[in-house]
Amino acid sequence: MSEDKDLMLNIQMRFPKLSKGQKLIAEYILKHYDKAAFMTAAKLGTTVGVSESTVVRFAIELDFSGYPKLQKALQELIKTKLTTVQRIELSDNLINQENALKGVLKADMDNIRATLEKINHKTFESVINRIFSSRKIYIIGLRSSTALADFLGFYLNLILDNVQVVQLGISDIFEQMINITDEDLVIGIGFPRYAVRTIEALSYAKTKGTKIVAITDSLLSPLAAKADYTLIAQSNMASFVDSLVAPLSIINALIVAVGLREKEKISNTFKELENIWEEYHVYAYKKED
């Protein structure tokens, strides 16, 4: 299917030709797609009163290779629409108190594995080149992505001297970006549910001819629609908490790649910082015997 939003229309159009059991599945998905997205084929079958094999045949009838593909399409459809309260209600289908540690760690491992498979290495190298060729680098990530933006900004500021993290605060984000030009670079970070202000900031930068990098979860993301370069990091949720493990790995890779090109400079910087940290007791140092 070309776009996830076509899924409901596809089910409605094929409804008259479905078998009796398949119609029960279709009706349930049309009414409760938010719940169906996190059910196994067996669970969905039990819920509507049909066999697991009927659920699998229903997915194939919709031109999916199997039920997992249909389930993924449903999850893509809802992940930008679920409220936090709905996520909490649905999390019982994904994870529970007894297996929270194992379940979350496994989900994060799956996200990193999927990100490694999806990431475009040429795009990644192009982003590194653009970072070094830009007059100034603006980083923006709001809501749950604020931590990612701050982390990227913290380390890039130790390596480069032209980095600014755009933040919500006393001044509006547009005031912080007022001097942006086509010689600059904006790195926008956002995952479902996408922060409107981040999207607006990228739109504003685009009107100035500024090159844009999006670190987001999909090429269908509203951030990707504004971007010249898109780095995809999978962030499928295990519960009501957004998974930022894979995005943070991408950001770590960016920092390391930039640092490797400025190895001598950062070596001198950190030598000086070590002296400052020791003098002003920034970190706990082990006392000499």
C-alpha cells in the first residue's frame, strides 16, 4: 500500500466481497483500529470470534504478505494520533509489570536493529559534509525530543564554535532564528507525536533557503517533508514512553563522525577542559594516596 492512510479506505472498499468471518475482523478494525494494532493474530481472532488462520487470510485479502505487515500498517496509522492516556490503556497489550525490564530492552534492541537496516549511509555522510560547510548550525527538538537536541548541541559545541540550540523560553523560536540564511543548516529532531513548533521552525527555515536535516522516524514524517536530508531512526513505542534509544544512537554517530574530522582540535579542547574541571572540582576526582 502506498500510504498507511489508505488502509481504512481499502478495508471499506473490499468489505462487500469479504467472507462472514473476515467481515467481523473488518468491522472490529474499522471501529477499534487503535486496539487491533497491538493484538496478535490469535488475540484478534479470539476477540471477534474467528480463527487465527481467518485473520491471516484477511490480511492477505488486503494485499499484505501476512498479518505482521497489516499490524505494522495499523501501528503506523495510529502512532501520531494516540494520546498519552490511550497509550497507557494500550500498553497492557505490549508490556506488563512482570516483564517491563526485558520487554523494554528487547523493544529498544529491535529499534536499533531496524534503524541500522534503514539508515542511508550516503545521506549520513552528506549531513556530516553539510555540517562542516555551514556558516551556522541551528538545532531544534521540542517536547520529548528536547533531550536529544540538548545532547547533540552540548557535544557539537565542544567541537565546533557555530552551534545554537533553539529552545522554547523567554524568546520565541523565530526570534532565535531571525538571522538565519541560506548559508546555514537546521537540524530538526522530532518523533510521534510531532511537535507543531518544530515543524513550523523548519518551514520558516525553508523560506530562507536554509538546508534542513531531519532526524525522525519515517519519510512520511512532517519533518521529513521539509528536509533536504533525512536520517531515519525507528522509535516504536513499548508503552506510553517514547523510545529514544535509536535516535540517540544516530546522534552519537553524528557527534563521533564530526569529532573524527576535528580530532586534533577536540584533543586540545579536552586537555584544557580537564584542567578546568580539576581546578574547579567539576567532577569527583580520586584522591592520591
